[in-house]
Amino acid sequence: MPAHPDGLTKREVQVLNIVADGKTSQEIAEY
């Protein structure tokens, strides 16, 4: 996956990576 796919912010990419790691919504909120 490119570092910053077109149309996504840094934060959106970060959240997608966290979700891909299997983190919960609460864990994502803590980042």
C-alpha cells in the first residue's frame, strides 16, 4: 500500500493500518 493513497489523509491511512492490525474502535481513538 502506498504511504498516502490518493484522496486519503495521513490520519485516514493511519486508521486504516490500525484497523488492518485488528484494533478496536477504542484502541483507534487512543492513537
